[in-house]
Amino acid sequence: MTRTQRGARLLPAAVVGGLVLATAFPFSWAVVASLTPEAHLFESPSLVPRTIVLDHYRALFTERNFWIPIRNSIVVAGATTAICVALGALCAYALARLRFRWRAPVLAFILAVTMFPQISIVSPLYLLLRELRLIHTYPGLVWPYLTFALPLTVWLLVGFFRQLPAELEEAAMVDGASRWRAFWEIALPLSVPGLATTAILTFVYCWNEFLFALSFTLGPERQTVPVAIALFRGQYRLPWGEVLAAAVVATAPVAALVLAFQRRIVQGLTAGAVKG
């Protein structure tokens, strides 16, 4: 192997290693900083803490009741994910299997909705939720989340349903099964991996959502994790140790979930790139 060929092989590995290091270093430093005393927090950064303390985590759950935003995020993200997967599976199956005139424009419109700026609909949504008395409630968060999470779910699931062989459903319908029964007993069980991948992506999206959660909640009783972290306040200064500890608590489970299912997530993103 020549030196040029060896360099051509090492270059992609070096680029990937540099990207991994660049993305992993901030989180690694946050973990170390969350275990560092407040007095030494802004000294020269190091990945090896001189003294390990759990004061920031202790204050997070004893003084700030960080369990409340965690509970709120789990309820809102979980409910949104369940609704999106249930409704999105039906819509995606119809778009993948049924033949109708405006199918391609409908898919294009669904993709366009996911790119729409959220800030542009905050005001009308706030007025609508206020009239319905849903401000500062769980339904008042789930409903706005659906406006962007559901199109993402439908777009991904269309790709999964199109990958399934249509001959299986056609054979069932030839034997007398209805379209609904073919979907429920054949297509849906075969698409479980796709449904799981889509559910993970939707949950992560809802877990990290900030703008709607900030706009439609009025106090800590319904604040989600991103909003609670952003509104941390100290008596005289911002408690960075607790902020970093909260960031680690909020990020670690989601990061572990994504790493555990990274192959399926990549397959889901590529399968979602469908054409009408």
C-alpha cells in the first residue's frame, strides 16, 4: 500500500474522529463541571475534576424540585408521541397505499409544515388556547406540539409503509379481508420497527421543544425541562453548577436512547426521503 493510499484511508477516519471529539467534548465538560464545586467551576477547563461533589444534583432535586419539569416533559412528550404514532400510522398508510390525485402535493405540504417557523404561529395559538382555557395545561402543550410532530411522523412512516411488500396485503384482500383488516393484521405488525423508530424521533423532538413550552405555561407547575433550565435563577448570580447538572440529567437519558437505536434512527431518516 502506497503512502498516498494510506493517507486517503486515514483522512476520513481523522475527520470522523475530529467530529466525534468536537461533539462529545461539550457534554463531557458539562458532566465534569456538574461534579465540580462552584468555587472552582470557572477555572481552566479539565476533563478530570479535582474534587467530586454532588451538591449541584442534590440542590437540583431538593431545593428546585426538578422532578416536576421532568414529570411534565415525560407526560407531554409521551402523550404527543402516542397520538402522533396512532394518527400518523393511519395517515401514512393511506398516503403509501391508496391512489388518489393529490397525493404528491399532500406529501409536499406535510414536508413544508415541518419547515414552517414556529414563532409565526405562537400568537394565534396563544389566543386560541386562551379562549379554550387550555393555557398552562397539559392539553394546551400537547395540541401545539402536534402541529409539528405529526407531520414529521407521517413523513417518516410513509417511507416505512412503502418499503413493505404490497403483495401481502393484496393477497389478504383477495381472500376476503378488508383494507382495514389488511392494515391492522399485516401492515401494522410488519411496520413495528418503523413505528418504534418514529416514536423515538418524535419523543426526542418533543422533549427538546422550548418555544411552545415557554409561551403556553405560566409557572413551574407545567414547565418542561428546557424551560425550567432556561429560567434558573440565583439570588445574586446564575447557578451554573445547577444548570449544568440539570442539562446532564435532561440529556443523558435521551442520548442513551438515541445511541441504543442509532441504526434504526438512521434507517428511519433515510426511509422518510420518499417521493410521491
